[in-house]
Amino acid sequence: MPSAWREDYGPESTRRPIARLRYVKARREGSLYWRDRHSKFHVYDQTPPTPSIRDLLEEVEADPISIFWG
């Protein structure tokens, strides 16, 4: 279980989506989106659409511009 982000909130953790993957079947490619502070998703333009979901997940994990993990 994830730990709490604030000690004074007790043992409860917070869950919020940090990314969205969208697959377009007609083009056979997926795109990556990032979430802003208002929970609105925007196209992540640092990596092009790709047929490889793994590439998109690796981009989220690497987070080279600190947009997903801060």
C-alpha cells in the first residue's frame, strides 16, 4: 500500500491519475497525455505517437521534464 503524502492525514493514501494513454485503432498507435493541476489531460508532445505502449510507459517512468512525477 502506498504511504500517505502527509503524516497528519494518517495512514490513508491519495490516488490521482498522472498520465493517460490513448490508442487509436485506425492508426494503430498510442499517444501519451499528462494531467494538469485541474485534472485536465493534455497531449504530451515530447514523444510522438507510437505503436509501442511500452515506449509510452517508459517515458512516464523516466519523466525527463518532470511533468508526471514532479
